[in-house]
Amino acid sequence: ESAAVEGDTTLAATEFAVVLGSDASGTTQTLAFDIDDNRGGFTQLAGHVRGDLFGVIAIEGGFAVERGNSRLVRLANDGETLADTVQADLLTVGLYGANAFVGNNRGTETPDDDVGLAFSGVNLALAVFDEVEGSRQWTSMQGTLAAAEILGLQGLDVAVQNSTIVFNAAAADGSVVDYAASDGELPPTELSVVVGANADGEIETVEFGLDGNEGAISRVSGELTLQVENFVTISGGYAIETAESIDVLVDEDYVDVSVLTFALDDVSVFAGVDRGEGDRIGLSFDEVDVALALFAENDGDRAWSALQADGQAAFEGIDALEMVLQSSEIRSNQAAADGSVIDFGGMFAAQNAFSVVVGSDIFGRDNVVPFKLDGALGQQLSVAGEVELGVAEFLRVSGSFIFSQAEIRAILAGGEEVDTDLLSFGLSDVTLFAGVGYGSDDAVGISLQNVDLALAILTEQATGGGAARKWFAINATAESAGFQAPIPALDFALTNVGVELNQTAADGSVVDFTQTEVGFDFSDGSSLELTASGEALKLFG
């Protein structure tokens, strides 16, 4: 019994020591008991652990295991808090400052061949309740994660903040422990687990707050920033689920894989060049649902990843370009080391679609994202959708687009060579208007149908501390066009029509595309290259 104070009287703690034996020099060794606790009877074991929890999370770090006296436990079942409590024995495990891994652990000593998400700075509490007068058992887990990184896949970088692990497993009858009792009338199960001590020697605890009315849950969630191939950046909340064995279609054969899925609900996405401090050019998405899946071959060493996202987007970065985008989408299908990709389109056609749940609608129905990426296209990373584009109050373009990113060395008129980030928009079979008064009865200009158009935006990489120079250019072709004007007597028939624009940077420099190769390949097999050597804005035919 620990020391205590009652009024002015101090009660001395029990002093007790056990002789352990003698060391090599003959000195007697003793161990003094210094347990300072008023919880009643308990047994505790502490040390270092390395293991696996429920086949979902691999853990390594400091731990404490404790078994105490039985206690009353509040349960929930079928979404309702139960009025009666049960008596249960409790075993708790606390982890502090540990490392965790969620995904496919190949089982080797090195993490180099693992595929999944590795967490560090994990504080985690595990509680196991055994019914005293029955055979039911309940397991709960709750904790926080400091940082994370993706292992086993190239081109994916992740930064994780404010992340939590929650797990509430049901007993055989479907009941779970209720730590929240959200109906407000019945007291919940109260549980605080000691997980370790911090660098200052202060005890760290985890307070359980899982709502039993949610039923059995298994979730890793929080805030993350995900970057795909230095092109697509996603920021927002996420949740992770795992599956140990599913079949996916690769090279016309089904392959057994384990899968780790990220569901990102109502997040922000940027596709383009982001230099920080507001200096970026590209497409900005808001309130987007994103599904990301990481696949690891169970009977081999191949790994794949795929991503799908849909939403509304806006263009930012160049004032002279005005874009209104609808029905935009992001698609990524990343190959394994042998160049193979998963054929999600073939699986969808065979009614064996792979899908990810990324939340629910206002009626509580699952929002399911089915993957339809065509394996015949090979590895891909694209942003596509519908766009209405305006340039310098002269050109108006509307139709479908595909958006991509690359790094190229541009040669300016005059011979200067500049390393740049290139953003390319390819628009196939679109409509184009060149003139004034677009959209009004007084519009005067040339109207083109079935147009192929390539738009290139180049941003200087090295600036020496100054503002980055930016250039953009357009080339478009159409077989025929018509003249539009509120003058009936004017009638033109135009063939082999082209549009060429080459815009200077703020310092007056311009890209020479006769020496800088920039082109776009369209899905119908046609291609289009930029050819202007100096500043240009013209329509010809």
C-alpha cells in the first residue's frame, strides 16, 4: 500500500526487499518493491515487443501488459447500447513510441520488399475482455500515429498527420464494448491504459472512446498529403482497409494478391507544378473522393498501384488562360517492375470489378468507386475531362481534354536553354471559336468543328531566387470552318484551317518550338506538334 496523508498524519509505505543472490564479486543483490498504486490487485509485464495484431498491423516497440481485477463492461449490439452490464476480466497491452506496418509484410528481415504503409511514433492501447460468467470475448484497440511512409512502390510519397488506429472486435453474438454510450443515458465503459513514459518521464495514457453503436470496426484514419509521380498532390482525410487475398487480372491471367486501400473522402487535389508559396500552375480540385489501392503478389514479388478520382476542377497559374472544367477525372495505373499492369477494365467487363468504398451519401448508402482502368493502355497517369478554354479574349475552345506533365529543356528564341516543367493539354475533336463577342448575337469570327488542339505551358525550374518565367503555346488544326457574323452578305468557306499562338514570358522571351520538341499524341492515332519560332497569335488556312 502506497504512502498516503490523512489530516496531519503521514502513513508510511510498506518497505519490502527480496534477496536475489550474490554477483560474481560476492556482493549480495536485492530488489526493493516500490509499487505505487491504489488500483487493487493487478499483474503487469513490460519490455520490448515485435509481433502481429490480427493479421492487419505489424508492431515493434516498448510495451506493457497488465491484468487487473474484473470489472463491469457496457456493451452495444445492432447499433444500440444495452441496458445490462456484464462482469469481465481485463487484459491490456500498451505500446509507446513504437513502429507499425499496415500492408503486405513479406516476412524477411529487411523492409525493402514490403508493400504498404510504415508508421513511426505509435502510441497504442489494446484491451481484451473475457466474460466471467460466460464464454464471450471482446477486443478493442485505439491509438495515435506520428508519421508514415509508403514502402515498396516507386512514385508515391506520403506525409501523414493526426492519424489514429481504432479496432473494436465483436464477440460471437455480435456485441461490442461501448466506450461512448452515445444515447447519453447509460454510463459507458471507462478505460484508460498506460502505454509508457515520455522523454520527461511523464506517464502517457490512451483514453478509449469507441462508440459501440458503430458496431465492429477496423480503421486507420487521419490527414495525409499524397504525391503521385511529382504531378498529382492529394490532401485531406483518409481511411485504410486491408484484404489478404483477392484475384486481379494481369496479362490475361488472374493473380492472387493482398491489397491495401486508401479511401479519401471530400479531399483537395492539385495536378500540375507546385513551387510553394502560391506559385503553382495546374488544375485544382475540391471536395473530391479518391480511391487508392496498393497490390502485392502473394506468390511472387510484384507490386502494383492504382488511383481513381473524379470531381470539379479549376485552372490556376496564368491569368491569360481562362478555363472552366466539368466532369474532370484523375487516373493512375502504375506498373510492376516487370512492366505488367492490372487490367481493371477487363475485370469490370467480366463483372468481377475491383472497387473501393470512399464514404457514404446523405442517405447512408456506400459511395463505391469501381476501377475501370484499361490494362491494354499499359502504365498511365492522366487527368482528363470536359473544358471550356478562353485565351486572350480571342480564342474559345470547348470539349474533352487530357492533361499530362513532363520535364523538358526548352530553347528560347535567341538560343538560351532553360530547364522547364511542361504541362500539356491535348483536346481532340473539340469546337473552337476565334474572334470577338463569343457567345453573343454580335459575335464575329471563325467557328471550327472537329478540332485537334495542343496546349503547352512551360515553367522555368531554376530561377536564382527570382520569379519563374512562364510561357504557353497553342497549335490547332481543323479540316473546315465557317465564318460567323451578324452580316448575312458575308459568307466564307474555309478549309485546312490552323490556329497558332506562342505567348511570351514577362521578360519578353519566347520559346522557339522549331528547336524545342513538344507534341501530343491523340487516342485516334493522330498527333500534333508546336511549330512557332517566335511570338504568334494567328489563324490561317
